[in-house]
Amino acid sequence: MSQPQVPSLAYTQEQQIPQTPLTPGRTREATEPIPLRPWFWVPFFVFLVLTAIGLEIALHFSNLYSGFPINSRISATRGVFHYLITLPPSFVAMTIVAMWAMTDIEIKRLQPYVDLAHESSDPERSLLMDYTRKSKSVAWIYAWQNGHTLIAITSALVIMCIALQPLASALLDVRDTFWEPQDFFIVNNLAKVGLNKNAQFTDLTDFVTAAGYASSAILYNLTDPRFIFNGWTVGPFDMPSFIGRNGSFSVAVPAILSNPGCVAAQPIRLVTLPGEAGWNATVINEDCSVSWSINRNATNAFGTDILQCGPTDYSIAASRPVVFWFFRYEPRVESRAVICTPNISISNAFVDMDLLSGNIKTITTNGSFVAGESPYSSSAYNVTGPPLNGAAYNGIGFNFSNPTEVDIARLNAIQLQLPAAIFRVSNDTLFDESAIYNSDAIVGITARVYTTYLALFAQTAYFVPNVESLTMKVTIVIKRLWVSTVAAHVLAVILILIAALGTIVQLAHRGERKKLFLTHPAGTIACAVSVGGSAQLGQLVARMAESDMQKQRQMGMNDDTVGGLGRRKSMFSPLMPRRGTFVRRESGEPKTA
């Protein structure tokens, strides 16, 4: 007698009215989870692709425009407003993670039913399998071992989605950014290159002031004043309205570099005066020489003077070499001297200044300065030509025709302040009073003090008042919103992977569940009752169990050990009806099992 046809959970496309497990013979629409419906996942994946493209576009413009403008209250690193830029990307990431997690859980719930519909799995991978109870970190391993590749992919993507939230929270970053408010600003340049002999110049007021600052600067570690930088001097000009803010500005103006030209004087000839009243010291440098006398009133002595070169010519005293000398007679008679031959060089330069302090940050030369051709050079002929001819004032000797007592007192103050500061710093720096007589040390300290002095009075000596327009480029430091490069790239890659692999999973899974027909959502009690209480499932299990037993017999197992009542030799034995119970066939006729 032929065996009756065993129905299953599957149905074919040709069936007009599929046999449902819950109500056989009745027409009812099949249930499909929302995340697996095309109207859900197609817009979702399109959104992911567009978001990835949008991230790369936002990153491009963020780098192109040095970030995006942002309100100062929102840019604060503390307070409620800070979260206005950190939370929105996190909310979007949370939504993406939640939507993919919904897809993953529904595919996992349907997998046992898909296997039953195909009648291709044993109970361990269908009726007894529940991926939803397994940890997300290991579910993909079990799925891969069971041959469920789609579940392995969805589980791996869920793990990948964990990185979305921290990356999204780090996507936007408020940074201090150098920003140019506009292309350029126009301010007034207040001086041009030219030999200046105003009243303060001729009465030595500017020179005394410069000597005092140079002495204080090295003693108390003061920075260069405005318009002075490491021996460079630029003419004064109006500061921009942004002064006092973080940032910088740059201008193209003439700059004068003062070089002290200091070297150690060798040798020094000392001659003892009659009656040991003191000593007479002489320094010779090529065709120039200078002598000075020292008495026994002080153990240490110091001073400065100008060298006499050839016949006495006081008309050029202001540009002669100068000497800084130092003397002691305890524990032994010893003297050192430094000869400095100052000179200046004028260059066209780009000057970069700090907005907060107004001090120069850097000076970059931009070609040689030419009188009458370079900017602000219409009065520079008397500096590059007669009477200076490119030489520099030494700031120590002056061409007085009829000096007053005040002029002499100020000159003495200049000639005393500079060597006194050099002597004092040498003791503090080297911790040994005898260090002043080390040639290398004294030359470096002397050059530092003298350079500051030369650069300070250069602003008065080589610039004359003049008002002309000056183009200024301002860069300020403001808060701007940037897109993080690393976060944007990683997020874009993850979103593209989710969209690409997710599309493959959805299409493949749609093909796998074509034979599956469920009238209630998978995982609900209604679905469990309708499927578990149907005759189709019982007959399907019985047939699969019989097939399993036949495989065991072919492997050499006897009938006593196959399907025994007290022993669980078949994996389907827990699902098979016991002897003496009834099973219902499709015809409704009871038969003793």
C-alpha cells in the first residue's frame, strides 16, 4: 500500500491557496517581518549610502574652508550647548544600529522555519536552534559552523555597528582655527626709511633710553619691544582693530638688520703707571687703536670707547668701531676687550606680528632694498648714500661741535650702562666673577646687549615720520567646527559595508524564504501554537526521524538501539510520538502508532 503524501511548511508559487499550519484550507496572508520588507530596507540602505557620500563631501569642504562657522555659545567645551554638536550624530548612529539590529533579529528568528520549509536540516539546526539567545559576539561563529552564512554576515555587521556611536560622537570637533576675516586691511604706515636728526636724536635722549632698555632687557630677560625682533627694526604703523585677540597679521615693509660685528680684541698691552698708581691699557685693531687708564680705586673696572683710526677725524666718530673693556688686578692683573664694528643692512621683508601682544613673530626677507624704488624708500638716499653710505651709527661716539654738560653726562651714562650690564650678566650667568675674562663668553654677551641697543635706536635714527597706506593681511584665531578625518572615513566605510552586504543578505534571504508561509510573526506564541499544533509538522518530524533512523541502520546499528523507549539514540526521538498515542492524519482517521 503506497504511503500518503506528507505535507510540509512549504508552498509553491503555483498554489493559489496555501495550506497554513494554523487553519488548513483557509486563505490567509503570509506574515513578513517589517525589516525584511522592501519598502523598509531599500530606503534604509539608500540612506546609508547617501550618508556615507555626505560624510566625505562634508569632510572635503571642512578641509577646504578650514571648518564651518559656529556660534560661540555652542563652541564651548562645557555646558548644555556643547551637546548640540555631539548628540545629533550619536542619535543618527543609534538609529542606524537599531534598524540593523531589527533586521538581524528577524532573520535569526526566521532561520529555523526557513530550514524546516526546505526540509534540509536536522532538529539541532532548526527546531532546537535559537540564535536570538546567543551573544552577539559569538552568534556569527555558531552560524558559520551551522552553514548559515547569512546569519554570520548579519551578526558580524551588528558587531561592526557597535563602532558607529563612538565614531559619530567624535565626528564633529571644535578647534581653534586661523581665520582670515577678509582678503586684506588698509592701515597707515607712519614712517619711511631716511636719516632722522630730530631734537631727541641730537640731544641723545633716544640713545640714553635705548641703552637703559638694552641693559634692563638682558638683566631681567625682557622681550623685544614692538617693531623690534632679533636685531631687526621696522618702522611704526597703525595696529589693526583686532589687536588683543589671538591671531597674527603680516605686512610688507622695509626692515633694517643691525649687526654688531663683535670680536675679541687681541692682544691688550698693559703698562704700569709710575708709582704703581694704576695701569694704561692699549688695544690695536689693524690701523685703529684706543687706550684707557685704570687706577686702583676699584678691584674691577669696565667701560667703552671709540677707536681712533688714522689722523683724528671727529666727523666720522659716530660710525667708528667701539671697544668694550674689562679690567681687574686681583688676584692678578688681567684685562679683556671686545671690539665691535656695527653695520646695517636694509631689506624688503614680510613681517609677521602677533595680534595679542603686537610683537613681531617672524621676519622674512623679500629681496634687496633699493632707494627710490622699494616701498617707503623715497627718503632713503641719505642712509644708503652720503653721509652714512650704508654705514651704521655706533651709538657710543657722537660728532659734538659744542657739547654741553648735559650732553656729556648723557654720553657718560650710555658708555657706563652697556658695559655695566655686560659685566653684571656675566657674573649671574656663569656663577663665577672670573668668567668675565673668558673671551668666548664675553664676546657672546657683549654682542647680545649691543645688538639690542643698536636695534632700539635704529627706529629713531633710520626712519623719518611719513603717513602712507599699508596693506595688511590679518589672521585671527577663532572657534570653527571641523569634521574629523579619521571618523568620517571609518564611518563612511562601515556604512557602505552595511549597505552592500545588507543588500546581498536581503536578496539572498528573500530567495530562501520563498517556500516559507507563516500566518503569524515568528517568535510569537500564536506562531508557535499554529506551527507546533499542525499535523503537517508532526508528519514532517516523523518522516525526518525515519530518515535519521535509516541512516543509523546503514551505519551498522541494530534495531534494539535505534529508537528505543528508554534510550535517546535518535536525535528525533524527543520529537516522535510514543507508542499507544494517536496521531491525526490529513483524512482525520485515527490510527494507533
